[in-house]
Amino acid sequence: MGQRYLPFAAAVIVFILDRITKGIVKSHISAWQAVNVIPGLFNIVHTENPGIAFGLLADLANPWRDIILIGLAILVLAIISAVLLRAGAQNLLLRMGLALVMGGAVGNLFDRVVHGTVTDFVEVHVGEHYFPAFNVADSAITIGACLLLLDMWYSRERKSQTAEVPR
């Protein structure tokens, strides 16, 4: 497999991990049931999110919400695919960041198309302060976005260093 297609393989791995973990949660934990893993810090909880991150757009009328979210996901995936096919092999942060975002987006898109909601199950909290539940796809998207920010920062640093070199 060529270097050009390596990010697509990484995206497939993220998608598979997402499907496996969501399948395990759905088959072993009832909806809204929580399993305390680390008291006061970490639970596994089976939730179904009809919206996007943190439940945004969950209250939007169902047909419009689904059309908007599915359409947006497909657009993002098309853009990422185009960028990945053009990105140079030397730009590892960009390629892996996009691969993680792509894998996560496909995982959540699959849930939305097949089930109408996205299964979330990781719940982190400190005492009574809870972070909204998330899943492997969400984690991959977040890590991928951080890698993209690092890539932009390093690219800016490289450009400023090149601009400072006297000719």
C-alpha cells in the first residue's frame, strides 16, 4: 500500500474500533444505564445522542437535523479525501490529523444514517461536574483536530523561519 493511502487505512481502523466499542456497549448496557469504572471520575454509560457534540441541534426538527448533519458530514468527508489525496507524504501531522477526523466522522455518520442517533458511552466527571458523554469517533475527531492545529502552528513557524533567512 502506498504512502498516499495510509491515512485512509488509519481512518478505517478508527471506524472499526468505533463500531466494535459501540456494539459492545449496546449489547451489554441498557440505554441510560451507567457502570461506574473509577468512582468520582469515569463511567461507561449508554446514551443515544440525536444531535452533534454536546447535544447541539438535538432539539431541531428530526428530518431537517438529519439532512443537515448527514449532508455536512458527507461534505467534510469529500473535502478531507481531496486534501489527503493531494497532501505530500512528508506532512505527517496533517495527514494523520485528517485521517483521525475522517475515521471519526465516518463512525458517527454510520450511526446517524443507520440508527438516527449516535451512541456515546464514555462519561468523565469530577464529583458532580460531568463532561458530556462521548465515544471513540469523537475522541478521534478531537485528537485529529489537535494534530491539525499543531500542523498549522509548525507550518507557521517554518514559514516565519524561512522569511527571516537573509538572502
